[in-house]
Amino acid sequence: MATPPILTPEQRSAALAKAAEARTARAAIKVELKQGTLTVAAALESADPNVGKLKVIAMLESLPGLGKVKARKIMEEVGIADNRKIQGLGTQQKKTLLEHLAK
């Protein structure tokens, strides 16, 4: 395993703050999905880097009426790996996922 870079205390605190902001943004996206203010189609087409870094399983689990079991079943049926992020989905996977959720 590679050794982590040596950071000054200021660089480390800046990196930690940036990571915390990203986690907060992704949590807000999940809340919007849960409340219905953000649709799955809009999330899949979003250019926001925070949406792209969100894992597909986390997005599905945040939808109302979908839990861990149903979300994993959908991902298996669509052919998406458990560790896949939204930005890593192909055009066909996005299309198939949207069709599956529309049922």
C-alpha cells in the first residue's frame, strides 16, 4: 500500500473541511430524493460532481419505499455493480434503471 502524502497541518485541515462539505452535499441530495424534490432522472443527468460521486445503491436506498433488499435486487436485475457510482453508469445502464424504476 502506498504511503499517504505528507501534509502540513493547514493542508490537512483544508482537506478535512473539503471532505466534510462533500459528505454534507451528498446527504442533502439523498434528502431531496427522499422528499421527492429531486427525481432519479434529474439526478442521473445532473452535472453536479456531488451527484456523480454518490453511489447508486445509496441513491436507490434513499428513495421512498425502497430499502436495502429491494435496492440490491434492482441493481442486480439492471446489471450494476454494488460499488458503482452514478458518474460511472453507462447510457444503457441509466436507461434500464429508469425503465425499471418506472414500473
